[in-house]
Amino acid sequence: MALAIPYGITLYGAETKWYKHITANPEIELSIGQKKVRAQARHLLNAQQLANVTDRFRAKNGALERYYRKLDVAIEVNVEHT
């Protein structure tokens, strides 16, 4: 059983509705193609964790500030593969 840990950031920070929903109910379901996978989301507020996530996004996508208005929170999604 492998464990994948994707990350996500919001366009408008902690005020984004989907972020508020995940904070209130961290058990989520992801659709990957035709497959649905149950997962557990965890919000990252620690400055170092947030910096690690935004650095990864920045390396892949360039200047985040161009699109993301507020980089104050991120999520970590724990997905178990069987």
C-alpha cells in the first residue's frame, strides 16, 4: 500500500469556500479519471510547511503572485492506494 500526498493552495487564501469546507470536514473524495478515492485533507498553517508547498508550486508554475491573491494557507491530502 503506497501513500500519495498531493498539496493544494487556494487563489484567495483562507477565505476560499472550498478551503473552509475542507477545514470543517477533512474527509474528502477525489475523482481521478473514472476512479473515486477517499482521502483525508489537512490544512497547513505552519510558515515552513506553507513555504515548502508554495516553493513547489512556484517551481512548477512560475510566479504564483500573478494568479494567487493570498498565499496564507495550503492543504495536504493523504491518499492511500491499494
